Amino acid sequence: MNLTTDHLADILIGIARAQNAVIDAIDRANPGFRSQHAAPLITLAANMRAGDPRMIDLSSRILMRLQGRVALDAKVVKADLERLMGGAPAAAAAAAPAAKPTAASQVPDFSGMDFSVKL
């Protein structure tokens, strides 16, 4: 049997949907469970503070995405899987660190903005 990243992404999304259904059921029986108990623990399990997520964080991150109102895209999960299986670092972690900003570059340039009040 050949398991592709498409298959694995679909399996992970299906498991996360089942977990989300359990969270929904508990939240209906005990309102506030999702926001007070489930979401903070899922965020902790998903290791959301890590700039370069690991394979072990992926399933929790998928469940975390299902907690929101934005539809989950299987292509994004597949891209995450391919990146993690290939060993390539995340785009944010792969970017070279920027040069340390100087005092002059920290001051915003407001010269092109109009702050006059028009009544």
C-alpha cells in the first residue's frame, strides 16, 4: 500500500474533525468549555509559539485551525506535511535574519501624510 501525502493529509483532517465534534458536543452540554478549557490546551499542545513547527505539532495545529471559522484547506495541510517530511525549515525560519536596525531606521517617516482636519 502506498500512502501519499494527500492520503495522510485527509486522514489527519478526518481525525481532527472527529476531535472537533467531541469538543462541540462537550461545549453544547457545558457552554464555555471550548474557549475556557479546550482552546488553551490545544494551543499549548500545538506549540503555537514555535517559529518552526515540528511534525509532532501538526495534528494539534490542524485541530486548532478547525476551532476557527475559516475553512480548512487540505492543500495547506499537504504542503505542511511535505515540508516537514522533506526536512526543509519553515519560510519564516529559513529567512536570513535581518540586519540590526539603526536609530535612524526606527523613526517612522510621516512626511507624505496629511494630518490636517477638514470640516
